Amino acid sequence: MLVTMTDLFCGAGGSTCGALQIPGVRVVMAANHSRHAINTHQHNHPTTDHDCADISQVVPTRYPRTDILWGSPECTHHTRARGKKRGHGEFDGGLFATDGTDEAAIRSRATMHDIARFAEHHRYRAIIVENVPDARWWGPEEAPGFAFDNWVRSVALWGPYDYRIVYLDSCHAQAAGPGSRSRRPRMYVIFWRKGDRAPDFDKWLRPYGVCPRHGWVRLMQCFERTRVCSPERPWGVYGVKTGQYVYRCPRVECRHQVVEPQVRGAAEAIDFTLPARTIGERSRPLVANTMRKIRAGWEKYRQAVRGEGAVIEPYMIELHGGGSSHRPATAPMSTLTAGGINHGVVYADPAVHDLLPYYGNSSAQPVTAPMPTLTTRDRHGLIGYAVSLEECRYRMLIPREAARAMEFPEDFVFLGDRDQTIEMIGNAVTTNAARDLVGMVVEALTGEDVSLPANSSSLPVSADPETPQAAAQPTASVPSIPAQGS
């Protein structure tokens, strides 16, 4: 059954790439204000109609009616990463305006209203809106969330729609294929017409993980109870120590053990064959802050000491943002941004290496030892040996590696210079998140199950006795968050 989709604020095409992975989906229309983004989208999706325009100035009748609207309104001025408050555009100390009103911020956030304008005319069967989690608190400082609440109601009235707000990190979007190799916490608002079949959120939004007692299980998302978040009013990002929600085993026998979901590592996106100078070979020393992060990673990720040197696991450093200064390459990259490549990779000479299993509590083994149990996924990487930190190699990631971490296809072509390419990648929707969310909605619209891969690389089928094969269905019922807007 053919299901049609419009992609507003489409960027280079991550959301379109993901949607087209679902059988029967056709992206009819894609629109964005950026010329190089539209050129890139059109080059990679020639059968889709395109419009390069300021969407706030577009009359909805200009575009054809479709079954689904995917919208990614501008998120730049919703996120706290810009260092400003999350309000409605106000900040202290404007140059001309006595109240310091930031008109650009207000116009940026107002792109959310374009979703309601298009819903009013087209009455889509379903709508998916993507933004940063902080968009939930859109509103004046004295009433955070007021503008967002009104926006949700304004969209829901036009269906009329039921809706549910989903908080999902792209590395955990694994239902119809692998998760992303980068972290990308996002908020998705899913609208569907009242009376129609609701999407099966449990089927599509529960990643796998290893419970110490029950082995591989499908995990349930559990929000902590804080001042701004609760299970009844969920909001936030994933994180065992610093986030607002975690994943737990659904079985009561282990008292709903907190479990880290299975994820893919940044190492799967990095090309370790590319040339990189050693730190000691550099004619101009790295800046002090970069060296501080590199040295901290060296101290943390050395697996073992042999003679005068050490076995070192490849690791990444974050020059700005990301929430940390370094992380192992077996973990997903921190969030990629439009402001420039902010990731560097450090690794020892690959000519002298050990074998590193990526799963469980494994440690490095020499290449002369038998290879540990092989699984259906590539779970082994090469790590190097270095006498000192100065012998390690360091370089910044290239755009192709960043695109790979965002799950763009290998043959995807970006049209633009390096800075424009980085901007397009950093602004994109990860294709795997769009794949799963569109698949979930298509299944609800058609009434036909969208088959999930029986032996996908995203599923934990393993011959390792410590990681038994997962059940095909959840091991226990999970209390779900009811639809909102009813």
C-alpha cells in the first residue's frame, strides 16, 4: 500500500532517507530554505519534488496533500547549548531594544507554527515533528512550556489528533535495523487522527540490553521523578548519572534492574586507514586544552602495560560540547553539531595491535590468542601499542565519517563546500530514527504489520553463552504512557 509523505524543513535529507527504507513509502514533497541543502536533497532523491523557500512565507496550498507530514522546525534557539536561556527570545542587554528582545530567536522558534498552518489545510493522517528536548520548555521564563503546550494543542485541534511525545536517542532507535553510531537525543511529537489505530510505541521504541539475571531483554524506558520530570510528565535525555530517564529490565525478579541498551560504537564509522601524524611528529604543538583531553584519555583507556609501553584502546575527544572531554571509540559519538567537526580520534600505531572484543566486560587479548566467540555483529576491533602518548596518532574526523555516524548511506552525495557539508550533517535527522518512527506510523495507518528483521544486526542474536539469544517478544508487559490530547 502506497503511503505518501511531505518533508518540511527537510535539510539534506536524513529524514527522507530513513522514511524511504520503509516499504511502500513515497516522499512526494521536500522543502527547505537552504539552497545547498535542497540541491543535495534533490541530487539524492530525484523523484521527489523540491522547493527552496522560507517555509513561513509559503501558502500551504502550494504543496500537495499527503498521508504523513514530517516536520523538523529550527531547533537552534530552543537548545541550551547556545548558552542562552530557554525563554521565548528574551535576554538581558540588547543593543537597541531596552528589553534586549532577540527577534531572531523568536522567528526561529516560530517555525514550529508552520506545522499547525500546514495541518490546518492538509489535515494529514499523521504528523511527526522532530526537535530538541529543550523545545518542551518553549515559553517565557516565568511560564516555561506555556508556548509549547499551546502549540501542541493548536496542531491537535486540526485532525483532530491524539498525540504522544517521545524522547529518543538515535543510538537506541534499533527496531527496523541498527541504531546510529552517534548520540542524538531528540523529542518527537507523534500525531494521529482520533479514532484511528494508534501507533505501537512498545514494538518500535524498546531497545535491547543485557540484564545480569535475564540476559538479552527488550528494555523499558523509565523516567526519574524530579522537579521538571516524572513518569506522568516525561521529559529529558538518556543518562544513568545525568539524564532524566534510564532503561530497565521489564522483569520484576531483578527488581527492574537498570540496564544499558546495546549500542554501536563510533569506531564503526571511523576509517583508521586514513593518514594521521603522531602527536610527537607535529611541528606545531596542539593547544593546551586539547592536549589536556588527549592526556586524560590516555590515562583512562590504557588496557594493560607491557614493558615500557601500553596497549591503548582508540578513543575520541570532544573539542566543544558533547557533555564530556573524551570517550572510548566503542561508545557512540557525542552529538554532532552544525557548527563544525568537534571530534578528534586518538589511536596507537595499527601496525602493532591487539584484538579488542567490544561486548561484555572483555579485556584486550593478543592477536596470537584464539579469537573470542563471534556474534552476528562485528564485535572485534584492533587496538594499538605505544611506548608513550607522543607515539599515538591524532586527527580530526572528516565529514564522511560524521555522515556515517549519522547513518547516511555510503553513496550519499553532499553538494557544497566542507563547511556547508558539515552544517548539513549537523542539522540532519539520523536516518535510523526516521526509519523507525515512519515505520511505526505507516504500520498504524495501513493496519498491516511492518515486518521487523528476524536476524537484523540490530538484534542481539549471539553464540556467546554469556549473552543468550533474545526472545522475539517482550518478556513482560510494560506500563505504557497513555496517548495525550484525548
